[in-house]
Amino acid sequence: MSAHEAIAFLKSRSLGVLIEPEIERMIMSGEIKPGDRINENALALRFGTSRGPIREALRSMEAGGLVALVPNRGVYVRSLDLATACAIYEVRAALFGMAGRCAAERAGAEDICRLETLVAEMDRAVDAGDFETYYPLNLAFHQAILAASGNHLLAAQYASLIKQLHLYRARSLVQGGGLHVSNQEHRAMVDAIAARDPEAASRTHFDHVMRSLDRLRAAPAAHAAT
Amino acid sequence: MSAHEAIAFLKSRSLGVLIEPEIERMIMSGEIKPGDRINENALALRFGTSRGPIREALRSMEAGGLVALVPNRGVYVRSLDLATACAIYEVRAALFGMAGRCAAERAGAEDICRLETLVAEMDRAVDAGDFETYYPLNLAFHQAILAASGNHLLAAQYASLIKQLHLYRARSLVQGGGLHVSNQEHRAMVDAIAARDPEAASRTHFDHVMRSLDRLRAAPAAHAAT
DNA sequence: CGTCTGAAGATTGTTGACAATCGACAGCGA
DNA sequence: TCGCTGTCGATTGTCAACAATCTTCAGACG
């Protein structure tokens, strides 16, 4: 498969496309923080390219909501306030509800099996108090549902929202709230999918995200002014 | 206000940003058709710029799902097959359901008033058999609901999906199906919002789009192979 | 007659340089 | 001392040119 990889690498050779996920990684890892200005020259120097591909990558990321373009002043990593984060959660809830509904209608046996396995593993992690294991399992669980929905656009849009949520200043609070043990909800979700009950699946998935939104709203407004 | 406009024009001066909606218009108007290849030189010549801003605009549009980038071969106007169009409809239904729910919770009196006015006008257009009037009213009605939802992201994502749907080859069929007089559904939607009933609003809005999806699926597969 | 090879033309991907704009700072005046 | 103005450095926006790649098409070969 190394030949395939090499071909794929050569195929995807347009520096802008290659650079974009790298800049995304820099944002997600915290190397560049929300509100920071991005210097095109510095990035070009870092990646050993000219500014053209950098600008292309940034324009693509702007459409994805990760950065904001300010004319004649450069691109800034977007910084989300509470209201915007809540708006994202609402959209996310709508998408996730639909994902549950579609999964209930279309999930294959192996999809359901995988979901049940993940819930079981999360149960074990919760019992052991091992949140280090729980968190990635939780991510994998949500992604497995999106995959089971059979709707690629749905999955892509959802992933885009998750990325944007990383730009919320007080996201640690959200993550902390997310660790709120909600595996009972997860089990209800899988049960609805396994029962092929689209309505129940839609409701449980939707409510699952909306409860996170409630926790987000209830969290102390610990975001500093810019 | 001409001074303000001039200032706004100067402010937004980055050719890429200015060019992007222009290319969109060319696609929406059918000047460029789905599947067509876009020649950067031709566009640059047409707009009197160099290829740089053109490429930036295209990269942004690619993120919006209007065009597809094929390495070393150029950008193509995306062409949607039936399955992809259905996937878009599903996401659209999810978003629109959420929009109805939010509108039921947050719409102002003037929002509801506007919605009722639009439904009344559509009623009149239907009675008169004036579909030429009905169609833009229908668009305005949907947009008014998105505005009443108070969620800008929701409105933006919805608008993006509508644009993408224009790329479906047999979209005339969809539009024809859309002209299927559904003003009773519209009235039910507004009633649910006016009654401040989020659940009913969510359901009516969601079903409204899903019924369009059913019509789309039922339509004869009149799309030619590429 | 069909297929393969190779060169020509066209188009994309990328670069470095130039012009325009913005923010900061020193200097001047009240 | 405070506010205004003009200049300087830094950065963005844009361009024209170069290199690499792909497509096309003519011609040779089996």
C-alpha cells in the first residue's frame, strides 16, 4: 500500500491543500490561540513555501469558520463568545438528531455492534474512573453514529462544528461538563438505533446535545473581554 | 449614504472577496453549468485581475461545496447526483426543523406578523394561480423563518445548502415539485410558531422539508450520466 | 486497422517582487 | 502635559512570469 500512499501524496500535491490541515492542527493544539493574528510571511517561512498557498489555505479555513478575514489587516483565529458557541450547539443538536434518525433507519448490524461495544467500553472506563480513556471513546462513539447515519454531508458538517467549538475560550469548561457521565444517555441512543426507532433515536440524540448546551449555558461566564 | 457605500466598497476591497459572489452568480444563473470546468485565465481576463484572487475565491467556494478541486486539472462546478441531493435535503430538514423550534421560542411579534403576511400573500397567489409571484414569496417565507430563529449560523448553513441544491441536474423537477401547493403546511408552521410551541414547530418544519425530499425521491430519475 | 509513443500546446501550481495600506512612534504645537 | 501630524517599518493585496503537469493529436509500429 506504500505505492498507493505515494500516489495519493503526489495526487494531493497542491501546497494549499497540504498546508490547510497543518494550520488547523496548530490552532487545535493551542499553538495559535483564538484572537491571535496569523502572519502570512511567518507561515510561509515555516512551511518553506511562498505566501500564495498560505493565502489559499486561509481562505478555505475562513469558509469553514475557523479564521476571520479582516481586510488589509490580516486573518485572525476566530474567537467565539458564549452566544456564538450556543448557536453552534443548536445546529449541532439538529444535525446529531438527524444523524440518530438516519442511523436508526440505515445502520448495519456491524454499525450497531460497534456502537454497543463502545458504550460497553465507556461503561468500564466510567466504573474505573478512567476519564483519560473515556474521552477518546466518547469522541469515537459520536463519530461512529455519524458514520452509521450514512450521510457524508451530515458527518462533514458535524465535524466542522466540532472544530469550531474548539475556538470557544472557556472550552475547558465545556469539556469538563462533557465529561459529565452521560453513558445512560449513550445507551438510550444505541437502544433506539438498535430498535430501529427513528423517532426515539432522533429525540435521544437531540436531547443529548441539548443537555450539553444547558450545561454550557449554566457554566459561569468565565470568558474575558477582548 | 453614498459616502458610506463608497467606504464599505473600499473596505471590502480584496478582489477575491469581491469576485466570489460574482462567480456564484455565474453558476446560479446557469452561465456555467454543473460539471463544467472553470478556466482561471478566462475568469482573470473577464474580471480584469490576475489569477491570484480568482484562485482564492475558488478555494472559498470549494469549502462551500459549490465547486470541486481536482489537482492539476482545475476546478469543476460540482454536479450532484440524486443520492447527494437527498443527503442535502436531510441536512436541510434537520436545520429547518431547528429553525422552526428556535423561531417558536424567540420570534418577535413583528417576525410573526411578517410570516403571517407572507402566508396570506402566498394564499392569494395560489388562488390566482400566479406561480410567478408564489415562488419568490416562498423563498422569502423560508428566509423569514431562518431570520426569526435568531441563529445566524443556522441561517448561513441553510443558505449554503440551498445554493448547493442548485447544482442538482434535474433541479427543475425539484422546483416543479416545490411549487406543489403546500401553503397549508406553511400555515401550520406559522401557527406553531405563533402558539410558541417549539415541538409542534420543529415537527411541522421538519416534515415540510421531508415531504419535499419524498417528492424528490419519487421524481423520475431524469439525470443523464456524465 | 488499432494501439502505442512522443512532441506541442494549453492550463495549473508556485514563486518572488511591487504597490497600497495599516499601526506605531517621534516630533511639533497649543 | 496633552493632542495632533507626518513619517517609518511591517504586513497585506496584487501581479506577471516561471516551472510542472496534463491533454491532444499526429505519426510510427505491430
